[in-house]
Amino acid sequence: MTTESSNPYTPSPVSIRKIFIENEAKDIKTFELVFCDEDDRQNFKFMCGQFAMLSVLGAGESPIGIASSPLDDDYLQFTVKQYPTGVVSSTLHSMEEGEKIGVRGPYGNSFPIDQMEGMNVVITAGGFAFTTLRSTIRYMLSEKNRSLFENITVIYGARSPGELIYKSELKEWEESSDIDMYVTVDKGDESWKGREGFVPTVLKEVAPSSENAVMLVCGPPIMLMFTMMPILELGFAPERIFTSLERRMTCGLGKCGRCNVGSKYVCKDGAVFAYEEIQKLPEPIF
Amino acid sequence: MQMSDTETKLRQTAKELFTDGRIDVLVGYTKGTLPLRSRPVFITNAEEVDKLVWNAYCSNNLAVYLPRFFTVQAQRKKDETPPPKVGIIAKGCDIRSVVGVIKEKQAPRENVVIVGVHCAGMVDLAKVELLMGGERVYRSDETPEGKLVVTTRLGKEQSIEKEQVMADACLDCQYPTPDGADIIIEGTSKKVNEELYKKVDDFEAMSAEERWQYFEQEISKCIRCYACRQACPNCYCKVCFADQTKPKWIGAGIELSDVMLYHIGRIFHQAGRCVECDACLRACPMNIDLRTFTRKLAKDVKELFDFTPGLSFDEPPPLCTFKDDDSQDFITEP
Amino acid sequence: MKQAVIRRDALEDFIRSIGKDCMVYAPLREGNTVCLTEISSGGKIELAYANSKVPLKSLFFPQAETICTFEDGEVLNVHLPDEKAVVFGSRPCDARALRIVDKVFSEDITDPYYHARRNNTLIISLTCNDPSDTCFCTSLGGSPSGKEGSDILVFDLGEVLLFETVSEKGESFMETYSGSFQPAKKVQMKTKKDIASMAEKKVPAIDAEAVSERLEGSFDSPFWDEIHKTCLGCGVCTFLCPTCHCFAFDDNRVDSIGERIRLWDCCQYPAFTLEASGHNPRISSRERMRQRIMHKFSYYVKNFEEVACVGCGRCVENCPINLDLREIVTIIKEES
């Protein structure tokens, strides 16, 4: 394999070690990838919230949040939803374990992990935007790190029980005393014995304290729109609320101009932004 | 410059259309910021009618703007406002274009008021520049006799007859009168030139290899900016075949085969629909001779199906209909 | 700074002779269009032209370039451009525009393709004696004899052309080819000053002062509702703009062999920000036009402290519906 490591546009080869089907509709899959080149693996150092370009040669590239924890040393996980119109996601979903793709990254900034130390952490997430937050939860809950953070509260919801992702971990976290886990669905089914309710509603019910707390919130634009108000009402200050923005991207390096919003580039100055920063951005974010 | 008779009548008509409440917006022409240019303008009330002009630089085909008044935008706006009533200033070629756009359901007939203007032919800026040694016209004045006195950046001055620099589309125009319009502004149209399709005949007389070579030579100037497509009123597809990713019909770069396929696709999609207004040609920054190719298709359609687009709201487009006496040559004599 | 002259009738041969040592691009005409073309294609070098149709950026950031090739899932050798080249006859505004693109392409991570070409190319700009009616470089900090971005400036004095070095690279070039030049006489240097100052006065002025400040807080201003209406979204302004640099990647393959290419893209195209989910943050030409203007005159300024427009006038000249950037700048001033 001959790639110039100094060329930021050439992807590092990775092989698909395992594929997990996350949801009932079978259009959300987690891809576990291992680097083919040891140097590439060692050079790929990332923090929770960052993303990488998944490069499917012949189809194109897609910016996907890193779902595995930075402490998962020998592999990376990416959870990808297949869109019918998406060439990359569709090609990826048709691939099998053992096949090779490419990864470029890590790109973007991370959640403010340093700032979060010594504080309570509240995570609110909806749908399959849960990916980088799952990375964050795994990181915080690790033996190495748990003591650095105070209470960890997570409110996570999906449209229906079948659409919940990372189901085995959700169960684990619900049973753990290290984390207060609230899982909800917009509408349950016959076998669902858990909570029913939209994420913003459940957030209001749980009413996590904003005292010495940081809020990490991710979800589709419509969910963010309805969740921001209760978050602010709970007393979270705009500089303590963080979310991850999405924009169509090409280079991931702040050069191609596609993800430019105001004077920022979502790929470079984001994708994680404090709500305080978002309020200053000109274009409506959601 | 003295305002023409047509211009006065046009402004008066526009004023009445607004005061009578027949239209909410009028798409017309106004003075440009450059010599020998007029440009499109949207006016929304009677007070703005003095912005309207009518002269030999009103070449843009305004029908391209019609669909955008009637698209349904599925965003979060909960607008329940009914679609607007749109007036459109149109010369003969543009009227046929408007008919096509309405026939293809991109604008409802009852929401469009076609204000027809007699056309004496439009000046082709590219021809003026070529006459002046490829130089931009810095300044242009019109004499009372209707001659153009142009000055270039390098100070070269010349007096030109408008006929010398009339657009090819206008020289070949078969429908300069505004038939089919809802309102017709009084005036006189240019005479129809009987020498139909001469340059296309020359193109057809070439051998297949020569024709391909010419096509290749012209198309290799293309920078894939898509100005031709955007200027064409018939190119209203939400997703152009050239931009589709699933399936991917052609590559997006400037590989010659991809560029040629794009043009072949676009031009052939115009068969039976293209009114030869040359909006594509005028928009092209690289001066590609698109005209020869679009006209070749128009000629073929005329010969094979005896059809000229845009003359009737009712006549169905030839590529959507089948008649028993349609030519079968393409099967029997490929 | 060194100055030397060459006779006008010796220039063409001289430029062609450089072609033995490297690629040479010069302004060549085809009909109404002059482009910076590789000179081996023949044709006479134009000296009195207004500006090239396609800007200088196309030689460093080409319309299409191969990023990498691949086979069977493996990325193959990526070839970074390494040819030495000389550009003769670009205009100072285009050279200045290159510096604006430089800032983006070298911030944090360097774009290797662009920089390989930049490092390997010498730029000899031909100053303007007769600016166009659509030029407005002086209103944005430029000049028909501006040095920024060029290695050598050339002044057309009629019988002779005066070459003036700007950079070390330019000096090195002049030393290599010193045999083709004669020293500049005092009277020639004076003529150069006169021509340059006359040209400066000829450039039409627009009031672009403090346009970035005036754009501050104007995001929701109603004037955006009006100015975009006649825009066709045709992309000509962007493709012919010397500072525009947005791009896309496209993968082409036949079976398992293929390439990834980088292409020019345009923020005025509807699909520019279209996401796979179907959501498009810039749904209409109003948002897209606003983005273009704000990026050039406000957002870029916040990051790099200068306006991303050099006043070359190509967008004004080539817009099929005569949407005039100069007018927009004036409207912004009046509305704010």
C-alpha cells in the first residue's frame, strides 16, 4: 500500500471486522473497523465528539461521528444510517465483514471533557444522533475515568422500541449504579414495558439539576428545537450546553467551503458547539 | 434615449394590470448596468412600472422564472397563501416557451397573463464584441436613426447597424409576432427570414466523422458550469440527470466523454420542446456553439413529426404521442 | 527590486524560449475569449487584452484534478504535481486573488495539490494600462499595477516591456534570463510610473468602504429578499471568480478500478448543502445569494481580515441576467 501520509485527502485503509445491526428496520448498522496499517492505528488519536470521513472507494465519503470510546484501543466503531438516496451509506450497508474501506480523520473538535471533570454531566439524545454521546458515556464510565465526573444522567429516546440503538449497552447502563439512565420511546409496542414519551417531555419529568452541571444534547433538528427550551428552563447556561451540528461535508479540513456557517466551519470549529456560540451563528441551525 | 412607443404602451398596460388586480407580480425587463444590456426585473405594484423597458437588448427568455412562482417548498413554512398571478412580458419565442412551461404543468394557465410584444430582433452582444476585435463594449449610444455607436475599452469607435449584429436566433426566427399572448402591445415585428436552418444544413452536409469532430471541438470548451441548463426554461427538473447519484449517469468532472454526454442528454431532452430562443447560448461563458446542435434537433423534430413547439396549448408534445404514420426509419434504416 | 526591459517584438520569442525549460502559460485568444493557455498550442500572445476568461486560480486549483486512484479497494500512488511552470501575462487582480485562496488552503492543514503547484510556479503579471469598465480593484485595496501575489510585474510601455522583480523567485528568474534583457533607462522608468498612475485613475470606483461592518447584523435584512430574485443559479459567477474555491469530490470507477477527483463546486447550486436526509439548510436562492455575499464580504473577513473579492469584474460581465455585485455592495451601504 502506498499512500502519502502527509496527504490529508488520502484515506487510511481499514477492514470491517464486525457489523452490528442496531435497529429493527435494519437500516442502522454499527461498523467495527480495524486499521490495516499499525502506524495509522497509532496515529489516530481522537476524543469523544469527533468524527471521521468514512471513505468508500468508488462511492464517495461521508462524515460519521465516532461511536467507540477513545479507550477502545484497537478498533473504531461508526454507526451509520442508510439513506435511500445516499450512495455512500447504501454501498456501505451492502458490504460484508472482511471488506475494506478507508478512514480519514479524526476531524472536528470534541465535547469539552476537561471542562466536564468535577461536574455533573447530563446527556439528552434522540434517535440515532446518540453515536458520539455513546462514545462519551463509555469513556466516562470506564474504570479509569469514572471518578473524574460527578453524577451522570442520560435521557435517550427513539421513535419506537425497535429503533433504539446500542440496546445491550442501554440495558447495562440501566442496571448500573454509576449512571442514571432514562430510556424512552415516542410510542411503545405490546412488549415494551419501559417509558413512553417524547424526549423533551421526559427531560422535564426527570428535571436534572443544572447546578454544577454540563448538558450534552444531540438529536435531529426538530428534536433540538423542542428540547432547547426545557433545557434552558432547567437553568442550564448557554455556555454549559453543548450540541453537535450537522452539515453536508466534503473535505473535513475547512477548505472546501461546504460546511461554512458564518465565519465558522462545522468540520473544523465544530461539530461540537456550545449553545452560546450557536446563538451567534447567523444561519438557523435548527 | 427617447422612450419607444412600445415601451410607453408596455408601461401603461402593466399599470392597468396591477390596478385592475389581474396580476400580483410582473416579470419584465429593465435597464441593465452594462452597455447593450437589459435585464430581468420583477415588479410588484403599479408604482414600479417605470422600471420597465423595451429595446433591442431584451434577449433574456423570462419564461425561465415562471416555475419558481409555483413550486411547493416542503420546508417548515406553514404558508397557506395561494399561488400568485404572474404577468410576463414575452416576445414571440418567449411566448412559445411559456406555452411549453404551462403545458408541462410547471405553471397553471389561469395564473399566468402573457403580455406579448412585437419583436424587431435582439442585438447579440457576442457578435458586437467579435466585430470590435473581441473587445468588450465600454459604451454604446443609439442614434435617432437606430444605429449603435459603440466604443471599446481601447478607444475603438464604430457605428453599427443593429441588423449587422442581430442574434442568429432572431435572424432565423419564424415567429416574431406575439400570437398566443393574452394581451398584445401594438407594434411591428421583424420580417420572417425564409432561409430556414441554413447553418444546420451545412452541419448536416458534413460527414459523420466531421460532425463528431465539430461537436467534440465545441464541447471541449465546456467548464461544466451548467449555465446553459439554468438559463433554459425547459430545464426545471428538481434533480438534473447530470447531478443524480443514484443511479450515476455521468461523471461530474470535465472528462470529455462525461461532458459530451451531459450536452447530448440535455439537448436531446429538448427535442420537441426547444423553441430555439438561444438562452443557453447567451448564458454560456465559453461561447460554445450550442445553437447548431439544438437547431439540428428542432429541424429533425419538424421533419419527422411536423411539429413546432409552443404554438398551441392543446397539441400534445411529439415525444409523448404516437401516430400511425410516425417515421419508422430509425428501426428499418438505422 | 530590479528593473529591465525587453523589446516588444522580442517578447513572444523570449516567452516561447522559456518553454524549453518548463511549462509556460500565456494569454492566448480564441474568438472573443482570451485564456491563460499552455503556449505550445500555438497562437499569438495577447498583451492588450482585458482579463482572461477563466481566472488564474484554474492553474493552481484546476477545474478537475485526480486526488487518488484506486484498485481493488487499495489507494494507489498519489501523484502530486511537480512540473515547474511560468505564467506570463496574468493580471495583478488575479495574482492578488491567489493570496486570498492561499490563506484557506494553507490554514492548519496544507492542501498538498494546490501548494505543489504554487511552489513550482513563477507568476509574471502584466499590469493593466486600460482597465475595463467593469473593474473595481482599487475600491477593494488592489491596483492595476499591484504587486501582491506576483513574482515579477510587467509594464507595457509600447515599444518595450519593463520587467520589475517583486520576489526572490522573480529575481532569480531575471538572473537566469538576463541575456534577453537590457537595463531599464530612467526615462522608461518614468514612463512606467506615468502609465501606472494613469491606469489607476481609470479604474471605476465603487463605494465599498466598510462593507463588512455594514453587513454585520444584516443577516435578516429584507434586502436579501429582493436581490436574489432574478438569479438563475447558473454558477458562472463562481466558476469565473478568482477567489472562489469551494470544491466537491467525485468517485469514478469501472469495476474495481477508479479514481477520486476534486471538482469545482458552487454555493449557488441548490444541492450544495443538500443533506442525505433531504434537509437543505439553504433551500432557496435567497439563502444561497446571502451566503455568497456574506462569505466574501463578512465571514472571510472575520477569519482573515480582508475581503475575498479583488474587483476583477468577471461576475459583473458574465452574469447572463446582469446581476451586478457592484450594485449589491452599494445597496448594502444604503440599506444598513
